[in-house]
Amino acid sequence: MKRYENQQWKESMRITLDFNNMMADMLGEDQGISKESIASLDEQLKTAAQAMKTKREEGKMDWRDLPWNQNEIVEDILNTASKIKQKFDAFVVLGIGGSALGPIAVQQALNHMHYNELSKAQRGGCPRFYVADNVDPERMKALFEIIDVEKTMFNVVTKSGSTSETMSQLMIIWDMLKDKLGEGYRDHIIATTDRENGNLIKIAKEHNLKTFYIPRGVGGRFSELTPVGLLPASVCGIDIEEMLAGAAYMDELCSTQDVHKNPAYMAATLQFLAMKSGKNISVMMPYADSLKYMADWYAQLWAESLGKRYNLKGEEVFAGQTPVKALGVTDQHSQVQLYTEGPFDKVITFLGVGKYRTTMEIPRGFEGIPAVSFLGGHTLNELIHAEQAATEYALLKAKRLNRTLTLPEVNAFTVGQLLYFMEVETAFAGELLEINTFDQPGVEEGKNAAYALLGRPGYEEKKAELDARPQKKEEYIL
Amino acid sequence: MKRYENQQWKESMRITLDFNNMMADMLGEDQGISKESIASLDEQLKTAAQAMKTKREEGKMDWRDLPWNQNEIVEDILNTASKIKQKFDAFVVLGIGGSALGPIAVQQALNHMHYNELSKAQRGGCPRFYVADNVDPERMKALFEIIDVEKTMFNVVTKSGSTSETMSQLMIIWDMLKDKLGEGYRDHIIATTDRENGNLIKIAKEHNLKTFYIPRGVGGRFSELTPVGLLPASVCGIDIEEMLAGAAYMDELCSTQDVHKNPAYMAATLQFLAMKSGKNISVMMPYADSLKYMADWYAQLWAESLGKRYNLKGEEVFAGQTPVKALGVTDQHSQVQLYTEGPFDKVITFLGVGKYRTTMEIPRGFEGIPAVSFLGGHTLNELIHAEQAATEYALLKAKRLNRTLTLPEVNAFTVGQLLYFMEVETAFAGELLEINTFDQPGVEEGKNAAYALLGRPGYEEKKAELDARPQKKEEYIL
């Protein structure tokens, strides 16, 4: 029996949300959120909860079913991953945004923090892992200097196949592989894309590439629990079934319509109220290096989902809250000065860890210097926990909104929970803001302008528009 | 002759600030900054410029002289670095905040992007490089699994020697080294600290450690151009003399009192006006992976320097602007939706690169798919430049304040310029805000609370205060 089939173990691994320090009881009336203000939203909360339910039932939130409906896909992934491990020294994701942030976050959370510097044996036979999520030529060159493309599997990930960055990278490795391997190139490329539409599926079919699919109704930033995230994780030895079980468990925890019992709905409600009172910044501050890139993944989810000019009625609202990534304790020495003394403009979300996966003792020493020697006999575990508690206390004293999500331990089950929690929180916040959580119209302008600048056919008008943009003034350049 | 002794080369490497898109001429009156609003600050700008001059003359801004007064120190560093290269496989900085962010940023900017994965020969004989800037036990354990402490030099960096995180780490490696090397331990530790005061200098003297000094008047976040940053950089093969020459050049460019001709003063002035009109967020978005961690370094500098509860008159002002780190083009697929459609609450600073240090061609291919094949024949360099220009254009159309700092190339000279530019900008912004730019009173509360929780002698009262903090309510935990 897998441990995640044991109800008791699952409950012991349940993520908790502590929002005491969001509330007026703790923070005071001027900054804290009162019970009354939550109560006054009652109708809106019920409507939003109903909308979440209805949309799911109507198949408009396909990402919600991912923890439950992927048995066959998982089997295919496990088989593929096992073959990749045997043959390849490196696994490179070619993808950007939603195709990259999830795989990076999960790898950092669940594998060795210097994974690529270990020997293959130390990695359990898994290949080194890279995500090429930029088109900086210096970075691409650096990557090719440390991998042998003949021993590398490339996983090209784009739903539409029209992502310039990813398709450019594909063209580069395509040429390299053909040059070195002739017809063998196709054994070094796996496509993860839409099942029917777009350029990549066309290419994959024509060249008979191994392919995984991103379900039609699942957008990029909600795709970590599809093959986008599951394949890279599995290739690197992560238990993806446990990850999905964690997501399924969180789905159960978030299944109630009662906001007061639903952790993700409550989290979203408090953020919504905070936004309404002018908190336009949302800081995520994990107290664990393993969770560092969860803040990056969340930053896309929260920014792209909620940052919207129009609401569903078509009114201009310029909604959104800017996500900020921080890291405890590191950023206590960088950002906490601002968080405690600067403007009252943010909500800080701590990600805490109940039990770290190792213990490190601080030996006794420097007995002649009490300001140092008091540390001896403690553990780093105690130190990081004390610092987290101390920072929380300092924020409380300074009346700064903060909340804590605690993972009893960082493992595939809790990471699955965390991902799913944040997705549900985001979707519910979108309902409360009455916006379209799942589109991203604001990236079109830049995308089209880039196409125009590169001379893509059909973008001649946009090119003319760009050519006619106001000339820069020399006096404004120093 | 070194290239940075050639005036023509220096001018060709001059960083430029383009603030067209901050101005009402380009952005429109409702969001842009008008010439009149700058003119109306005239008196304040003159006072601030005078204060910068006077403080420097009075020795109250020692960091301003670092590009000029370190010949002997540089010689010592070069000698030390050369010895370290001969003997050690790894160089580990034990430091946090200002002791860590600069070394990380400079390493990323000027060395191979997979430096630690290269062979020692490929690294030019330099050791692998790590910065242990957190006390997460999982991360410390991971570090010890990939280094051999007997072949590692540890550079412990803390001015006061009272930084719990760094001193804990020192105690751990001290014990390990003594255990393995007996009296040889002292050849594996270099202390960078205050010349006279604090716990670390006491320990260094008692144990006869090699020591470098952080000048008394230079605070942590302004210390990158002291041995804090120069030693690690030099050990990793970076030309620190060129870096200092770059800083010296920027000092010259910023020496005029006339704000309209002084790039750092003008930059600060525009940020000050933006803050006054409610832009409480400052995004730094380099279009180069090499400059990615410059945004982290800047985040500390800007947040800790300007995030202040009181002004110099003792009035409550809750000043500050929250720095956000982004990366182009990567975060176009994560943050730009919010930047173009969300609240009008931010200033975006692009860091651009004139000429990348390599060129990567996109081969022709997929001729049957015009939506892909148009990319062929271009270079990644053209692509990333086009995307930067396109994003700038999209922000302009959406009337979002943005500005661009362009490095003609990323090298030690331009990185030195950039660091110094941001320091002067920050200091001038502090003058305009009439706050103390150089202290950080807001971190004391958390630091003391952590001491109390760990039982440091003398913190019994704080412990009692913590014990008496309001009990958390179960109803606020889900």
C-alpha cells in the first residue's frame, strides 16, 4: 500500500492555513480584517462558490479534474520516463511561462538542491535536468557547453506551437540533432502540446515524434498537473502519483461550498478584502529553499489570472495584485525592513515547514563570546523556525497583514496539495473580482509587436504602427 | 595598457538611461511625468545635490570613495585569490543579505552560466563557487554533500559578527574543519569583517585567521565594492580592477550637481515623483540572464534604504517602494499581463544589453508553416531585442511608466558602473525622501525576537513579551 492510500498519514500531511494575523482580533481594527466585513460579503461568496461548482460541472474548469482522471496518462509517463533514464544524460525542457515555472518549482522542492552536480548514481540513475525558459543567446550557448546533445532528451512544450521563444529553440536543436544523428533526431524530442490544433502537433505528427497532450480546457498556468509538469518530474525520479494524490486530497478539502470551512476560498476572500482596502502587493515568502520557486510559479498564476483591465461586464477595472517573491530567512536581511516600516500596501504569505527532511546541529563553541555561543547546542532547524516566528511577530507588531501556509513536510504529497490550493484560491479570487481568470489578452500587444519587428507575414500593419511610434527625445537619454 | 585606461573604450561602454517613457510627452499627461513637475522640485533637488556633496566631503558616505581608494586592498585580494585558486576546489561564502547578494549578482553577470558544472580547467583553474545565504538545514546538508571541506575555502562575512545565520554556519564548519584538519582549520577560513569591533574580528585575531576589512562607514548593502564582493569575484577569475574602474567612471558621470545632466540623480528624481503619485512598486526587468540577480541586489538596496517609518524630522512617513524582480523575456509569459492591464501602480526598469557576448542563429526550417518558419534566418539576439522593444511598446501603449538602462555589453566595467549607478540613485532618492538611507531599524524587532526565542542571555524581557503575545484562535486556522 502506498502511504498516500492511508487516511491517517494523509491527515498528518495536511497543509494548514493560519490566517490569524489577517484578522482585526489580532492586528487591530485599522489594518486587520473584521469578521463583519467577511459577513457582509456573504451573498457574493455564495455566488462565487456556486459559480465554481457550476463551471466545474459544465466542464469549464478542466484543471480541477486533473488529480482524478489521468491514470492512463500517468502510466504512459512512467514508461516513457523509465526509458529516458536508461538512455539519456540530460533532460531539457524547452518551454516558457506555464511550461517552465511548474517543472522548476517541483524539481527544486523535491530533488537535491544541487541535483545537477551529483553523479548519475547519486541521482538514482536520473538524467541532469534543465529548463531553457529564455532566449538569451548567452544562456543558450552556456547550456550547449555543458550538455551533449547526443545524450540529451528535449521536451518541447507549447500548447499552441506559436510561442516564438520555444519554437526558435526547437529549430536550433532540430538542426543540431539532425546534423549529428540524422534520422535518429526524432528519438531525442518529445512534444507536449494540444492534441489537435497548432503548429507543434502538426510538426509532431509529420515527424512521428513521441507526444503528450495538454487538455484543451487547461491553460498554461494551470497545467503543472498535466504532462507539462508530470513528465519532467517523473524523469527526475519524483513520485507523480503521490503528487496527484496530494492534489486530490486538497480538492476534497476545498470541496465544501462553505467559505468558512474551505481553506482556499477563505484565503481568496481575505486577499480580496485586502485588495479592496488598497493592498496591491502579495508577497510569498517560503521559509525553505526547497519552496523558493513555488513563489515564482505562484507569481505567474496570481499575476496573469487576476491582472485584468476589464471585468466580465466589460467595465474597466484594472484589477490585480502584484506578486513578490521572497525567501526566509534570507530576505529578512533584504526586504523585512520595508515590510515592517514601509507603506501598508501588502499581504505577506509565509510558507512554513513543520519538519525539515534533515536536522543540522550547531556545535558548541566560542564560549568566551556569549553573543555567539548561545547558538551552540541548537539546530539550524530551531534557528530557522525561531526566525520565522520572530518575523511573523515583528509584522504583527507593525500591524502588517500576514498569513502562514504550513506544510508538515516537503514531499510530493504536500507539494501536490500546495499547487492545487493556490490554483483554487486564484480561481475563487477571480470569481470575487468578477473577471476572466483564465485568459491573458494583455500579452497580445507585445507578442504581435515582436512578430511585426521580426517580419512575420501578416503583421505588416502592426509593423507600420510601430514605425510610426513617437520618436524618442535625446534630452531624455543620459 | 588596460582597456579601461582608454577613454574612447570607456565612452563606448557607457551605460545610458533612457527615460522617455517616464515623461508626459510620450505617455500622456495623466500618467507621465511633466517637465513642470520636475521644475517645481528645483529647490529640493538643489538641496539634495548639495547634501550629497557635503556628506561625501565630510566622510559620511565612505562607499562613494571605494572606486578610488583601494589599491593596496586590491593587491592583497589578488594575491590571496591566486593562492586560493592553487589549493582549493570550492570557495564558499558564509554570509547573508549585503554579504551575499552582491557576490551572487556579479558571479552570474560575469561568469559562465553553469560555472559550477564546468571542469576546473574550463573555469580557468578557479574553484567552484557557492554562497550559503540561508540556514535551511536541507540546503546546508545538500551543500556539504557536494563539497569536500578539506578542499574548500570558507569566506565568512559579517561586519558585526552578530549575525546569527552566519555565525551558526561558522560554528558548523569550524567544528568540521577542526575535526578533519586539526590546526590546519585556520587555513580554510577567511574573515571579512570590521577592523576593530564585533565578535568576528575577536575570533579572527584570537585564531590568527586571514582577514579582510569592511570600512567602518560602509553598510552591508553598499559593500559590494569592498572585499565583501571583490574577494569572491577575484577568486572566480573576475577582473576586479576593471569593475572598480567602471564604478569610478560612473562616479564621474554622476559628479555634476545638475540633476538634468546627472543620470543617477535624474533617475532618482523620476522615481521620487512616481512614488508621490502612488507608484509604490518598482520592477527591475533585465533582458539578460546574466543580469538576473542584479535585480535581487537592487531589491535589497532599494527596499532597505528607502523603506522607513520616520523621516529625518522624526515624522511618521512609512516611506518606500517595493522592488520586484522580473526577467525578460521569461516574465513576459508571467508578469506582463499584469503590468499592462493591472493597476497603475508601478515603474518598470528594463536592463538592456547592446551586444550579447555571443550570437546564436536560428536555422531555417518548417517551411510549410509560415507562423514558425519566419523565425528562421534570424538570431536569438534579434529575437530577444525585438521582444524587449515590443514589451516596451506595449507598456507605452498601456501608459505604464518605464525606463531603460542599457549596458553596451555585460563586462566587469559595465557591471561596476551599474552597481555604482544604483547606489547613487538610491542615496539621492533617500535625500529627496528626507529619510536616513543608511540604517535599518525595522529589522531589530525580528532579530531580537529570534534571539529571545533561542534563549540568548539578556533577552529575557523580550522572551516574556513574546510569551505574552495574543493566543492564536483555532477558528482562524483551516
